[in-house]
Amino acid sequence: MSKRDQIAARYPEVLFADGFDDAIVGVAYKGGQGISVAYDTTSCILILMDDMTEMEAVEYFEYNVLGAFVGEATPVFIMEPDEI
């Protein structure tokens, strides 16, 4: 069973970022705001780079993915300290 399927079975209220299943690292508990699916930012950008340059992928990710808010269950994206 995939990580997405495992998470969806246990937390049916969460939302997933389309196309980034291979970047799922788990779930995040957001103190009083519920649970969200957590993704690795670098992995998301590498997935996008299958169809665009690195610069285009970063720009697309920052604007269209990080900038998207779809309510309390909006996914979260994890960055390593050197990526901040």
C-alpha cells in the first residue's frame, strides 16, 4: 500500500498535492489546526523538473504549490535548513 493510500485510510479529511505522491514524507500535526500531508520540497521540485528546467520548476512550485491555500487541511512542505 502506498504512503498516500495509508494516509488517506487513516486520515480521510486530508488533502493531497496532485502529482507529488513520491514526495510524501508523512503527516504533520499543526497544533490545534488538524493534520496535513507533509511533502519534501526538494522532491517536489525534482518531480517538476521532469517537464521543465530547474528555474521554471522552482518558480512554478513557489507560486502555484506553496502559494496555494485550500483550507485547514492544506498540505505542508518541509525544507532542509540549507534550503531556507
